[in-house]
Amino acid sequence: MAQRCTCAVTTRTSPARSGWRMAKAAELLRDLELAIADVAERVGRAGEPAFNRAFTRLQGTGPGAYRRASRTARRATSAAQ
């Protein structure tokens, strides 16, 4: 009998590159009206779920919550001026 081996090849991104990607993603979420899936694609993440997990792990909050909080902070700063 022949045995089969199914192997998954994964490549891990270096912590510095992940940090850069998530910093760029945070900038895109703050400054542009892109869908979260589009932000994920622009920073090189294969899919929205993986992007959501990575963003949450590195930023401490999900991308949608981050966007809402940054917009609220921007409005408060604008109102104070």
C-alpha cells in the first residue's frame, strides 16, 4: 500500500515586516474610505479573516473598531480647534 503525505507549506512573515504591514494598514484605515478587505489586500494579506487576526494581535483591537476610534478622535480634535 502506498502512503500519502499531505504537507502544507507555510511562510511566516518576519515580525518587522508584520509590524510595517499593520502600521500601513492602520494608516489606510484612518485616512481612506477603503473596505477592510481592500486594506488587507493592499498590505499583502491573503484574506480578510487572516488580516483581522493579525491586526488585532498587533494593534490590540480589530480593524473596524480601530477605524471607528480613530474617526471619533479626529472629530474630537477638530471640534476642539
